[in-house]
Amino acid sequence: MPRCTSPRGSTPARLRLILAGAALLAVPLAGCTTATGGDGTAGDRPLIVVTTNVLGDVVSNIVGDSAEVMTLMPPNADPHSFQISAKEAARINNADLLVSNGLGLEEGLSQHIDAAAADGIPSITAGELVDVLDYAAGESEGAVDPHLWTDPTRILAVVEGLTPLLQDAISAHGTDDTTSDSAASDSAASSTNLIAGNAAAYSAELEQLDAEMDAAFAAIPAAGRNLVTNHHVFGYLADRYDFTVIGAVIPSGTTLAAPSASDLASLVTAIEQAGVSTIFADSSQPDRLVQVLADEAGIDVAVVDLFTESLSAPGEGAETYLDMMRSNTESIATGLSP
């Protein structure tokens, strides 16, 4: 693993270098969105629209082939800032169910989510289905933390809560006066059974993932379970697996904020005092600022990318939620082990 070291400079010089890179993290990622069923029409199948690609993968595992899942957020994107096209926004109005993370995560989609709710589109947020945490430090201290997927047991709760809603939405799709009672009943029963089976199978995989993560992190000494990232994203993982979040380069729950000189000076001090060996950078964000921070901290610190907020494109190591969490677990366990 490459190590990033340099002699400690004077505080003003260090902070000038750090702040020079701050804009790189503050600029939102521009990008197009992807969706299944790119012909722009809802077709004959029920349409489930999902905002983030993490939740899109979860929903796809539950519904299987019984519905079209349109995921708005493309791979390797930032959930705080990604945008959608007018065509995709229009398709939301055809949704049988709109699934979002909520809790203030999808900052760039808020107007579309609010408009869908106002138009009566059935909607649910993952944040409604779990026990949420508040940020424990930084500019967002006391505000609700939306990064719930870093704890797979909370995704288990999401699956449990989403399953009956998906069953209802898919069973109700296409029923009208021309559909016989018996045909509608048979179709509803078939969809309900299929989704229940898929949800049970996926829940078992999530339970296995949780056990794997627990075992991997148990090998890290308690004194070494200290996390530093681009911004505050690991509160739920820390809560589940007994880590301490030392700090974040951007002391906020959103990538749209920017650090001040005093924020960065405090973080350098915290890193030195805790003996942090690895800083983790979000794969969806440039890591230049984190590299500068590691260099200027004057200690032996590695910078490692994690897939913290987005799935990757196929073949890049985090194509699914399960892949993402296993990849992150391996990187964290390796980076923090003595």
C-alpha cells in the first residue's frame, strides 16, 4: 500500500496548501443518469423509480422480473448533487412507487421528489423504515444522518419495510374494469409470492454480509478503530461495528460544504493524537484534498478509496451493494490493521 509522508511544515503554509485544494471537493459532479427501460415509456410492467443506485440494487433484488426498476443515480455519482434529465423527471409521474433515501440526502433531486409527492405519486423513503442516527460532530452535529446503508442491518430493515409496499404497488398495477376478478387475484398472488421469496433470499444474504463484516472488523484492535474520511459518512457503520469517527476533511454530512482553515487544523491535530494510519476517500469525490492533508499532517498516513456513497460501473469492484460493502470491509480492515 503506498504511503504518503512529508516533513511537517509551518501551520500557515500547510493550511494554504490544503485550502487550495478545497474547491476540488466542493464542486458537484456533473453527470447523466441511467435507468432501465431507456425507451422513455413505462411499458406494460409496473414501474418502480428509485433515486440512488444503492437502493436501486436493493429494490431490484426484491422485485426481480416482476417490475421495471428505473434507477436515477448513475454509477460513481455523488448522491448529494447528481441531476436528472427532463425525460427522467417526466417518467417519475408514471411510477407505481417512488423509493428514495430521504433524510436530506438527494439534495439535487428535492424539487422532483416534492413534486411527485404533490402529484400523488406513491412514495416511500428508506429513512422512514429504520432507526436513524444524528451526526455526532462537525457542522451537521445534531442533524439526522442519511448514510444509513453503511450498516447492512439497517438495509435489512429497509427490505422488511419495502417488501409489502412493493407487493401492493405491483399487484395494483394495471388493474381496471377490463380485468376479471379471478385474473387480477391470480396475478396479485403470483407477484406477492415472488417478491416475498426474493426478499427472504436477499435478507439472508444481508445477514451473511453483516456476519462477515463483524468478523473482519473484530480483527482490528480497539485502539485502531479510528475513521477519517472526506465527509461524515460512516456514522452508521461506526455505530454497528464499534468504530470511532475521528473526523472528516469536510466536517459536514454533505459533499457540497467546504472546510475552513480551523476545521483542517483541528483535524490534523486529531489525526496526530489518535495515531490514524489511513484516511479513507470517497470514490465519487476527488481525493486531492485528502492527499494534501495526508502529506501536510507530517505522519505516515495512507489514503485509500472506498465506495462509500455510490455503486461503481460493472467491473470496477462495487457493481452491487453486497460487492460494495465487501470491498469496503476489506479495505478498512487492511488499512486499519497493525
